[in-house]
Amino acid sequence: MKDLFDKKGPSGHTGPDWRAEEALTVTGTGPVCGVDEVGRGPIAGPVVAAAVILDPGAIPDGLDDSKKLTAKRRERLYDALYAQAVAVSVAEASVAEIDRLNILAASLLAMRRAVAGLPVAPAAALVDGNQDPGLDMPTRLLVKGDSRSLSIAAASIVAKVFRDRLMARLSRDHPQYGWERNAGYGVPKHMAALRLVGASPHHRRSFAPVRAVLHED
């Protein structure tokens, strides 16, 4: 039997679609939200999660995994989602929470906060990945869900644009690290600045690259 959540549809389409949402709708009497996070890999800044409930009659054209889109396209879709979606919620887990809990637990915490922040209560959730965040509702985990589910793709775009803007704002006070360009990832220029001037309050001290630099002093 063909997997209902197989990436390829009958026409060979490989982008996100609405089949997972349709399948999960039968488990509840309300809407389905898509949930995704961004920022597990950087060495600086919070992890950010988004939850989105799409209006099936007003889905912005071009929704896809945020990693497959240009920055300009993500920005346009971000604005369109806030204008057209039924509900959008964004939440963070702070650097302090990341260092205290670990990055996975902090990511799941941000997801729970994002879903709790939705102004419309969903009946079920589609979550990117294979880790259950522990939502109080039926939940379907989808590996690579941002390229399979339109709702998760929408959440991936909202989370990505929100976090990129946040890191650009933080960079104004810490311009030496180049966060407006690298979003806090440990690229060579970021690491060189970290070694030169040390860690900021926004660096994840539990992460090995930051810990190694701090131990050099």
C-alpha cells in the first residue's frame, strides 16, 4: 500500500502538499497546525519555533521548505502568511534555556510555546522531524515535513524569517560577529571574531566551539 505521506504524489510532484493535513483532520473537530523550528545549529542566539494554521482556501503560492527559497521569496511569503493564514504564532527558547536544558529539549520547548500561543486552538498538529514535543493534542511527526506538508513549510518560513531578523537586530550591538549575514552559525569569520573579542551574552556556552574558545583564555 502506498504511504499516504510519501513525498511523491500521483503526478510525481515532490513539493509540500495538503495530504497530511487532510488525513489528520479526521482525528479532530478543529484545524490542523504545522510546527517547525529553526536555529538548532548556530552557536549564538535563541532557537525559534513557529506554529501556523493555514486557510486551505487562501494558501500563498510558492510555499516550500524555507531552505529551498531565496531570502527575498521567504520575506514575501512571511508577509503573505501573516495576511492570509488563520493563525500564526512564534516562540523562542533562550540561550540560557539552551545551555541549561540542551538544544533538543529547548527546541521542543519552543515548539510547545508556539502552539500554546496560537489565538485559534488547533485540534491536531503536524510537526517537522521525529521528536515529539509533547503537545496536548493528536500529533503527526513528519521527517523532512517542511518539504512534505504545506503547513509545516509555512511554519519553517515564519520561523526562519523571524530568527534572521532577530539576529540582524542583535548584530547592531555586536557587529563584530556578522550575525546579520551568518545568523549565528559558526562560520570562519564568526569564529575568528569569537577568538578575538570573546563571547557575547548571546553565545551558547554549552556548545563545543564556544566552550573551546573560552577555555583558550
